Amino acid sequence: MKRICAVVRPTMLEPLKEALFQADVSGMTISQVHGCGNQHGWSEYVRGNEVILNMVPKIKFEIIADDDRVDDIVDVIIATTRTGEVGDGKIFVSNIERVVRIRTGEENNAAL
């Protein structure tokens, strides 16, 4: 099993959520996050003083999937969220050792 973590533009929340449901992704966790990457934020003036805002709002999708579904899910995320501009986001894929459904005690693939 793998965890797919995609950090994308806030405007991509609904299109990506819908695309993932169309791709039969059964569950996901969505969070509003802030961060900075290659953009390094922007500057604004507050009361006449320049303030550098380097925390850009983003949306984080976390999905746990079988190993054989990872490439398909990553392809859906890229196809839905790519604009070609700086700030499109990143996708991280990592191993998951164990999953337990709290309600039933089911583990691993049965818990998904």
C-alpha cells in the first residue's frame, strides 16, 4: 500500500475531487494547508511597510491505495491539476506499513 499526498492550488479542490471519484478512489482526506516552495511567496504593503508573505494557501489530498493503483491515481491528479504555471503543486508517494479500521478491526486492504 502507498500513501499519495498531493499539494495543489485551492482552485483545484472541486475538479480534483470529482476526477478522483470518477477514477473510483473510494476515500481521501482533504486539508487546507499553507506553505512555500519555488514561488517563495509575494510582497504586499501593510500600513506603508513592505511585508513578504511566503506562506501560500494550498489544498492537500491524501489517498491510501493499493500499489497497482498508484500510477493511475497520480496520472489523474496530474491531468486534472496541471496548468503549466509555477505553483501547480507536488505529489509525494510513500509506503504504508499497516492500516487498521478502528470500528471493525479490519486491517490493510480490507480496511481500505
